Amino acid sequence: MNDATLPATLAEIRDDFLALGQKDRLQLLLEFSNELPALPERLQGHEDELERVEECQSPVFITVTVGEDGDAPDVVRMHATAPREAPTTRGFASILAQGLSGLTAAQVLAVPADYPLTIGLSEAVSPLRIRGMVGMLGRVQRQVQAAVS
Amino acid sequence: MTAPVDPSEKFTAYAHPERLVSTEWLQEQLDARTPDLVVVESDEDVLLYETGHIPGAVKIDWHTDLNDPVQRDYIDGEAFAELLGSKGIGRETTVVVYGDKNNWWAAYALWVFSLFGHEDVRLLDGGRAKWIAEDRALTTDETAVTPAEYPVVERIDTEIRAYKDDVLAHLGKPLIDVRSPGEYDGSRTTAPDYPEEGALRGGHVPTAVNIPWATAAAPDGTFKPRAELDAIYREGAGIGDADEVIAYCRIGERSSHTWFVLQHLLGYDSVRNYDGSWTEWGSAVRVPIVQGAEPGTVPNR
């Protein structure tokens, strides 16, 4: 991967995972899962208006804002919600929400599509499951693209 | 068998009551510290166990533990011996498996244990959801395991496992497709809400009847009583007193649940799970496929 295009937040998350053994990587994913922020109040109860991530096994909904809620005009924020019974999916969403929120739209669009495959989780959670995170990143990027074009 | 059999009234009607335990029974065994009993959690979500599990339970994951990492197959006898030994399970150990989603993945794990002929393996009726609904203890404490010696035994792939050629040779005998109606009729190739797992064609194996797997479960995740299961499979699916039955789904996990029902609760002699399932059949060259809501007929070629 070309680190020149990978934002520092995502590079740091990747390095944190890669520094750990397989078992501890799961624990770190669980920490991310527990840290997934609640939806902003205006979105609560409107989950059905968010985009469903079909690639994930559990119901997870995402939405992206660009330049809203007091952000500078091109700053991206990602929101997601997934049930407590789906900690892996919550963990994926949390990594992306933390890694992407605050970046500019151009930075988000430049994130390599295979980023989820590089953070050392393929073995810990299985390649099939990590595909859910690839799908999630793709949907975020499409939403950002739609918002800025 | 090491641990006593759960004498629950409901189970006595099943063909093999010793294959199920109730949450009350498991609680009693845990409280009594019954020796040589290991509780295994097996979930769809690889992290669910870490959020809280039955005290003393170990985790076995269908992807990362039971599947061969390279070939589309299950782990071999050596890997199985290493896995079970590392979980404190010996050949004589009583294993109780439980999991999320009506024991979907727990039944899959039980089926894989059965490929290796592990004798005393049981399901917790109602699974993780019932245990939690009854406010029973969960912990995030790491389970202290005393490793055991598990012998290297060869997997037996002929008795409860079917391959594509077995299904072709079986056409005309009872065949159950346990997927959703939309997958069965060919309008979609994956379960609703599930990711694409690659089948090139939609539809079902000719003559297969469609009984979605969760039909066997009551709203609380327990298995339906014997009489209801008889009505669903013996009569509804038209299996009657047939000798041989094959069940399939998309990758063989949902059909493990139905396999458990047919084999252990209804007592059919020869039940096989076709784990290649639709992801193999729906992509294989020149195998017959039927689309639409009707089972269709055996092709004459």
C-alpha cells in the first residue's frame, strides 16, 4: 500500500493491530466495538433512512455527512449503528468511523479499497468476514463521492 | 457418557434425548462442577463470545477453527486433535455446544465434531439467547483450560456428509433445501441480509423440498416439540419413513441444524449434510437445476 495516500489516523489503527498477536487483535477489535459512538440524536429512530451495508452479515447502517454539524465545508463524518449482538460488525464500523471522521472528502476518497485487508484481521476474524468491512468502506466512499459531486 | 442425561420431559419424546440439554440442567452441572464436561460456544459473530460467555465455556469458531484455512474442507484429524486438546476436551469428554441464532453455528460445530466420531456431544436447547433471557450468569473472564490429550482420529466423510456426486446419485430420494424461499426459487443466491458468497445460478436441486431451517425452532430458540417436528418433516416435507435423507443450504451450516433435527430428534437412520451446498451446486457445470417454487422432477439423463 502507498502510505503517502493513507491518512495518519488509519495508518495508526493499522499499526496498532499489526503490533499485536492474533488473540490480542480480537481484543482490540472488541475495544473498537465498544467505542462505536451512538448515532447523533437527529438520526436516532431514523435508522431505516440510513444505508444498509449488504456485505455484512448483521444489520449495520451507515451514513456520511460532509461539511455538516459545524464542520468545515469538505470535512467528512461517518455515523454507523449495529446491534450489540454483532460486535465484529460494530468493530469494523467503529474503526472506519474513527479513522475517517474529520478527514477531507478528498482524503476519504483516496483511501485504498483494500485497507481492511491490511490491518492484520484476516486471520483473526477470517477473510470472509473481513469482506464486510471492505463493503462498508466502499459504501462510505460512494456516499462521500455523491455528496461532493 | 460421562455426564448424566438431562431427564427433561420434553426431550423424552425425541429419538435421542441424550443429545439435548436444558439451561436448567446445564446450570446444575456447572454448580455441581460435574467433571469432564466442557461447554463450547460457537457463534456466527467471532467476537460475541468475548462480550460475555457462560462461565467456564471455551470458544470454537467455525471459520477460524473448524474450516481448513486453504482447501474448502474441514480440518484434518491432527488439527482437530490439537484444537480439542487445547480446549481441554478429551475423547470421552461430554461436550455441550451452544451459540447465537437458534444454535445455528452450534449445530454446525456439533456436526463437525460428529464427523470425527466424538461420541458425547450435545446441544443446549435454546442456545445463548435463552441462557441470557433467563438472566443466567455470563462472564468476560478468560476460561482457565487444562489442556487434554485428544487422539488423532480420521474424519469419517461417508456417513453424515454428502458430496455433489452423492446428491446426483440420490435424486429421487428425500432432499431438503433449508434456505429461504427466495434462494430456493432462484430469485436470489444468498440469504436475505447476507453477503454474496458466489453462486453463478439461482434455483434448487431438482426434487428438493423447501423447509427453511429455522422452521424447526420455537420463538425462544428451542427446538419445537416432537409432534410438531414430525408434522413439519415426516409429513410436510414428505420424508415419511424414508431411509436416506440429504439436506443442504448455501455452505452447509443452516443444513447442519436440520441435520441435527432429522438425525437426533426424529431418529432417521441415514441423514447426510451436503456441505458443498448451493455455493457448489449453483456454480457447477452441467448439474440440473430447477427454478421456481415447485420441487420439479428428476431429470432423465
